[in-house]
Amino acid sequence: MFELRLEQGSLLKKVMEAIKDLVNDANFDCSATGFSMQAMDSSHVALVALLLRSEGFEHYRCDRNISMGINLANMAKILKCAGNDDIVTVKADDGTDSVTFMFESPTQDKISDFELKLMDIDSEHLGIPEAEYDAIVRMPSAEFARICKDLSSIGDTVVISVTKEGVKFSTRGDIGTANIVCRQNTSVDKPEEATIIEMKEMVSLTFALRYMNSFAKATPLASQVTISLSSDLPVVVEYKIAEMGYIRFYLAPKIEE
Amino acid sequence: RSVQLSIKEFYRSS
């Protein structure tokens, strides 16, 4: 059987809110390592990879590896029924076609359980090799979300350029153009407000803003976002999930033909 | 004209 218990149930709620609009169905893999998921969006432009390590849970039991096919919109509906302070338990018995979500209020005076039917999902798993990136930008996640939102009111694509000057986000549309430059800034009181730019090579890539705005739905999970760029690779937008793992979004660039 | 690449052009099935 498989069982996990997470006292900070709101974290699972936030994970679902971050991915449910990008991916329709996905296989969630449960192993001794943890609870993980990899899925592409329906147009195969973006990929999301989630890892919640077993050590991060208050209780984690996985007798044998299982893969649970889940419709994310339905899982999000169920997790919306959990209170923000609720303790969440997820449980699946071997050989059954459903998974149970149990929510306990912190004072134990309300206990709910929801059973979600599992699905057979024929999903393709992609191997993502470790890569050296030309530039890695760490910045406040809220700032990144704000930039993507602001630029999408002007254009559909964003050019992300990293130079010695900093990281520049540019767009153009029918009404005009926009450029936002963020410089490295480590002289802040709180580390979560820092912007750190590690550049090996200058890099400039173009991406669809629609996807960036979708990734930014993970903002409540982490105060910082890491954007890894290489001229011949998809961008990786990573939100670390405190003490537990990460949610990584991979997005293929747009190129001029 | 800009063309959207697919993620599958970069990563292989495992």
C-alpha cells in the first residue's frame, strides 16, 4: 500500500493550483524516494516535473512503486475542499482503482475523506539530462510573476536576455514595446528579496508569455524563482518547495524562421 | 515569423 501524511496540507493545494491549468492528466509516481510527477502540456511545448521527497512528509509509506493516473482538474476540486490548516493524508491500496484523500482539521473536530477514481493514462516520460546553463537568474518569485503579467498586456512573447548589465525581459505588440531590466541585487535585508545573476555566456531567448504566466501560478510555493537559460535548451523555471523538493517547468523556445 | 518549438525536440522518451 501507499500512504503519505502532510501536516502542511496547504502545500498540496498550492501544487495543484500551480499545475492544473497546464496539464490535464498525469501519472503520479510513488516510490521510496517520494511522490513525483512529470507531464507535458497538451501541445507538447512545456513540461512540468514535481518532486516531493519522502523525508519531507510526516509519514510516508510505499511498499512497492505505484503509478496513479489522475485527472488534475478533479484532484484540484478535491484539494480545494481541504482547509488551509488541514492535515492531508493520501492513501491507495494495492490493486485498487482509486485514491483516498483525508483531511483533518488541526483540532481534529472535522475529518473528511474523498475517494478519487484513478485513470489509465498513456503518458510519455522524457529523460532530462543534467545540463550546464549559460545563465542562471535567481529572483523574487513575485517580481517574476509581476513582470510576466505586465508584459503580457503588451505582447505575446518575451525575450529574456542575460548580459553583464542584468536580465532583460522585453516584449513588443501592436501598441508598442516594453523592456524591464533587473540588475543583480544582493544588498537586501532579506535573502528572499535578492536578485542573483550567474552568467557564463550571454544568452537571449524568446518564449510564449502565456506559458510563463501559467508557471507563475506556482509563486505561492516559493519566495524565489530560479530561471536557467541556455541558447540551445528549453528554459527551466524552478520553484523550490521548502525542505521537500521542487516544481520545475521546462519551456521550449520560439525561434525565427 | 517565429515558430514555437516542441519540448520533444530537446528531450527523448525514457
